[in-house]
Amino acid sequence: MEKNPRLRKNIRDIISDVNSEIHFSTVNVWELVIKKQVRGLKLPRNWKKDLRKIGFTHLPITLEHVYSLETLSLIHGDPFDRLLIAQARAEKLKLVTADPKIWKYKVAIVKA
């Protein structure tokens, strides 16, 4: 949304490719809201409207996603990341992350 220059070229290329189907999870939004409140994360003024306009597919949290956490190894303790991993595995999606702990899971990854 803000064209952050820290975003790696491979990720910018995926996002700008019209053939890419990009998902965002309820988990992503949940974490943004918490970080905004607790840590003062700065978000664009119209970030909610922008999120709807950019054309990404919303991935809600299902019971199956939550249930699958039970079989997920305890490599990573962050509950948001664990749920994103569970969703990516359940939906057979690639997870974009720069977190080397997440790379240890059996989930398709795009390193950011």
C-alpha cells in the first residue's frame, strides 16, 4: 500500500504481476490493528479502504485452520505466524515471509 522500498524486488514483482492471485488473511489485519494500538504502527490514513481496493483475496480464519494448529510443530511461538502457517498449509498457498523460523516448517515459502 505504501510501496515500501524495503520490500524485496521478487515480492514487488509477484504483487505487480496481474496473473498472481494474492491472499491476505484476517490474521494479517488483526496483527496490524494490534500493532497500531500497542506499538504505534503507522498505517496509511485510508488503509482499510485501500486494502479492499487493491484486489487481493481475503482469506478468513476457519475452524479447520485453527484445528490444524494442534498438529503444527512448536518451532515458532508467535500465535499470528503459527496461524498464517496453518492457513497456508491448509489452503496450499505460498507464505511470504522473511522469518527464518517459519522457513523450517513444511509449508511453501516465498522468502521476503
